[in-house]
Amino acid sequence: MGFDLQPELEALEAQHLRRRLQVIDQVLPGGKVIVGGREFLNLSSNDYLGLALDPRLIAAAQAAAGRWGAGSTASRLITGTLALHQQVETEVADFKGTDRAIIFNTGYMANVGVISALMGKGDVILSDRLNHASIIDGMRLSEAGFYRYPHRDLNRLEDLLKKYCAVRRLLIVTDSVFSVDGDLAPLADLVRLKERYGAWLMIDEAHATGVLGATGAGLAEALGLSAGIEIHMGTFSKALGSFGAYVAGSAPLIDMLHNRARAFIYSTALPPPVLGAMQAALAIVRQEPEPRDYLLEQATLFRQRLQAAGLDTLESETQIIPVLVGDNRRSLEFAARLRQIGLMAVAIRPPTVAAGSARLRFSLSAAHQPADLARAAEQIIAAGREMGLNKRTCS
Ligand SMILES: *Cc1c(COP(=O)(O)O)cnc(C)c1O
């Protein structure tokens, strides 16, 4: 009866699914952290370019606070739109090559806001099964019908497009780089299909912004497909080192979001220090390709080392590299072993991934030194071998 929470928590514990917060005591250069007096190589951060500690972002945040204050004091449609918000939005549109852009307080709010603003009763959304939770929550909130097609399965997607092509609005939504496995959406095929069936395409570039593309604008830029995509979403909270998110697209799209996206309308505007950091990060990312080139080179090397030792890195092609374990308890044990030797990596368990496919997720950063990554790969391989994870096939 009532709010008896303890049994539910105990059930999570029994299934090895209970989560706990871990406190980082200190953040160090080189992608390292101190926890409980010990130093770890952090292989779980999304700070892919090491910009969170970049003195230029820190200085820009301080300068913006000095000039505009610590808070924006109101929501965007009231008196919370500073010239600084408008500047960042203009810079994002320029970066993404779209007419206009809008910033949201978080990527979570951007996805929830956009999907629920555009889609309603009688509309249909087709979503890759491994899309981020914020996309799922946006679909739920929208009251549109939605279908989660099997991961990257174009045949199933096309069947659904055929079936629903007469509805008012038909939207395909996908992560561009998938957040758990670091694999890529089949963007060229998605553009072809959405054109054929009169759908719109929305892509979430949270893990690609700053990392992929000649100027760091993401996978759509890397593949030359930007112009064929109606809704570009991405974040400042990962490779761009600070916080917040953007949606870029046509002028009517952005105007509609100003009017209908409740996550935009009913929340206080991003504060000036964050906007300062956003501007600095955008400028750096556009002008400096070297860190992302280094990151992707190191990721390829790291992945190849693990694969050569017989670990299963699934379909990763990016700085996000999973190692499949399977069982929840064993994935926790693997993470615990790595922790003992100074490596911080999280076990990803259901419901984030399918039952029986728990895995460790390693995310690399341009802040990591080559020697630290080489040693980490050796240590992961050795720990994996002790756990019997290295399945070498002799072909
Ligand atoms: C992290 C992430 C988000 C949410 O972004 P926040 O700015 O952290 O709220 C949305 N989509 C994907 C694919 C993500 O990985």
C-alpha cells in the first residue's frame, strides 16, 4: 500500500540494476579525475574535445557573466532574450548552414520540445529503436502515433513509410551517432526514403557535433547531406564542452518552435556564462580541426586493439566504443575490475540496452594522451581475458 519504495529499490538491487551517483572530487587535465583520493583515466565522459577545461571557454563564460550577469532573469518570450542569445542563434545557423536556429536549455528539452510541438494526433513518427530517451519522451508527449523500427533497419522503415504515407505529418527521427554504441545512422538512405514518401527527417547530432564533418557540424556535414534534412538538432553539452542545445532549420520551423515548443517557452532562458562558453566553443570547433582528427585517429587505433584481442566492439565507427559483455552482473564486474586498475568506464544495462546485452561503454577524448589510451587498451584486454570475454574466431 502507498509509497513503499524500499521493495522496488531492493528488486533493482537484486537484478543488478540499481544505480548510484558517483562523486568526482576533482577534474584533471588529460581526461583524468580524482575519486576517493585516487586518480582515474575517465573513459566515460562526453567531453570529446576536452573543451570543458579549455581556458578560452572559461574566460568567455566569465566575461559574459561580467557583462550580462549570472542569470537571464526570464523566459525567452518574456524578457529573457538577450542580444547574446540572438548572437549565438545566428552563429549556430551559420555553422549548420540553415536559415535559422533556436537554442534550448538542454538536448533533452530540445527533443521533447520539437517533437511535441510539431507532431500531434493523427500524425506518425518513425524512430530508430536505439534513439535517445529524450526522443522517446518527446514522442510520448506529442500524442502522435509512433513506431520504433529495429535499429538501422531500412526495410522495416520503408514498410512503415508505405503504410503511413497518407497521414498529415510523417516524421523520421534518428540519432546520427548512436549514444551507446557509437555507430552511425544510414543518413543517405534516410534522406532518400523520406523524400520518396514525403516525410520529414529530424537528426540528433548530440554525439557528432564538434566531432564529425569538415567544420565539426556533424554527420550530415561529413556526408554532404545537410540540405536534405529538415530538422537538425545537436548539443553544446558534449564535444562543445559546456551546456545547452540547438535546433537548426528553416525560418517557419524556428518560428513555429518559438510559438509551440513548451520546453522553450516555459523555462528560463540560458544564463549568460553558458552563452559565452557556447560562443567560444563554436569558434574553436569551426577553426580547429586537429583535435577531432586526433580523436578519431585514436578511436580507430583503440577499437582495432580491442578487436584484434577478440573483444566485440559491435558496429562502432566513432569515439564511442562499446565492449559487449551480455550479463548485467558480469558487466558490473568488468567495470569494477577496470576501476581497480584506475580506469573509469560505465556498464550500460537494460533498459538502456536490450536484456542480455549489457556492455561497457568507452568514450575517448582529445584530452587523452596516446600513451594513456594505449595502456588503457592493454588493461581492458587483460581484464577481458581474465573474464573470458575474448572470443577469438579462427577463420
Ligand atoms: C546527451 C544526449 C541528449 C541530451 O542532451 P543534454 O544536453 O545532455 O540534455 C540528447 N540526445 C542524445 C543522442 C544524447 O546523447
